[in-house]
Amino acid sequence: MKKVAVIILNWNGLPLLEQFVPAASRFTISADADLYVADNGSTDDSLAWLRSHHPEVKILELGENFGFAEGYNRAIKMVSEPYVVLLNSDVEVTEGWLDPLVSFLDENPDVAAVQPKILSWRDRSKFEYAGAAGGYLDRLGYPYCRGRLFDSIETDRGQYDGPPADICWASGAALLVRRQDYLDAGGLDARFFAHMEEIDLCCRLHARGRRVCAVTQSAVYHVGGASLPQGNPKKTYLNFRNNLLLLHKNLPRKKGRRLLFWRRLADTLAFGMFILKGDLPQARAILKAHADFRRMRPLYTDLPATDTLSGLPGAKRNIVADRYLLRKKK
């Protein structure tokens, strides 16, 4: 049996498969690794094209569109390799990209998951928004990255290169995780559908005493926004709703209530900012996110007894104050 299953989740994504599968196949498949495409019930010619042009790629047919989270849950149960990689269909991998990630897991049994350095496919000198050089949650639970602070994205000058670093969360754009850790932690939360589900997973891995790291000796290039572009109201809705759910389910009840009170105030400021800009669809997306969070919150009753989030890397920072009051950009 091979050691690594690299899994690309696909739904009607033929143009992306045509563009990125050739390199993924060439730089991934080896004596240790196989490349899979898990298909979420596509109705285009994705599977026919794969079978015709890349028979070396293994296909996992899921039958219907389960979304990102449940799609990966089902796909990972269908493979048996001890390491699995969640690889977005709009990621361009590079030669040797997998080796540093696998070697680091091999040498560090206390690490459950790692990510490479994620750079922008459109501007290869810059980090990519979704993950950059590893992710954090600030004291209000807002996600940010080494290389990205809200909408401010840094140029990669090697400032985060060096030994692998402990982080709060690894990006689902290119996430290598031990299959057993993934399953033991419950996998991705299918109720999230898409966005923030990998952050939630990493929080649960930390709660189990496992580490998450960024390995910048490996690099990939991510298009980003292939399914939902930045600024799309649906993306805003999912990010706000899922971020609130993530905090609720990963904090003790008393601490969660206190933090979510402050988050409502901060999100109200974001709502007001969109109103002042005249961007009513984004403002409505925030209102809907909070309404649906209140509706979904009772679904999560098994809350942790201890707070692990406040002790994670990057948790002491307030990025709202840093970005909008102190005008920091990195």
C-alpha cells in the first residue's frame, strides 16, 4: 500500500482539471503517492476527460454534490493510505512539493497536519489569501495568516521561510493530514458545507493534543476564489456564519458566550461599513449569517470543558485593532 493519497475534490470543474491535473499527476504520483479525483456528482465531461487523458489518476465517484466538507469526508473514508492531502482543484503544485511535507510528518509523530507555503497563482510574488504561510485565530476568533491580514496580502520575500512553524490552522487548499487523526477528530463538519471547515478541524486536532504546522520548504500556487470569488455575498455569508459556529463549538459555554458577545459588536461594525459603502448585498449576508448561526447553534451541545483556542499560536493578537486602528498591513 502507498503512503499518501492526494485527493482533488471536483464538481463540474473540467476547465480546472484540464489546467492543473497534468502537473498534479506529474509531480505527485510516485512509489509512495497516488492522485485521486473525488467527483461530487458532476454533470459535465470531467470524468470522461480524466479517463481519456489521465488514466493514471484514480477516480472516486460520490454520486451527488455533498459540498467541500462532506465530499472530503466520504472520499477519505474510501481510501486507505495513512496520509491524505486535501488539494483544491485550482492549485498548481511544483516539483518535489510533497516530499518536505511527508518527511516532516514522518519525523514528528505529534504533528497531525501540515500545509505548504501557498502563493498566488495570479501574482506569483505574493502570498495567496487562503492560507498564505499558515493561519491563526485572533482573540476575537477572526482568522488571519502569516502573510495576510484581512485584505492586506504580503509579497513573499522569504520572511516566513525557515524551520517548520506551529500554527493554529492549515489551509484546506493544500492540507496534508494523518488519515487516522482526521477520522478520530470527526473529519470536516458537513454542516459548514464550505469555508472555515478546515479551521474548525484544526481546532479539534489541537483539542486532542495534536500539533498543526506550516512547512515552507514546500510551495504551491493557488488561484483562489474558483468556486466563490472574494467579495461574493454567499462567500461572506458562509465565512461569517461558519466562523461563529466554529467559536461556539470549540469553546466552553461561558467563554463562548462572552466571546460571541464581543464578536456581535465587531460584526456590527462590519455591517455598518458595508452600509456606508452602499454594499447592501454584503450587509444582508452578515445579517443572514447571524440569523442562521442562532438557528444552528442548538445543534451543537457537546461543548469542550476547557479553552484550548486562547493558548494557540497567534491568539493574543487583535487584528481588527491592528489593521483598522494601527494601520498595520502584515
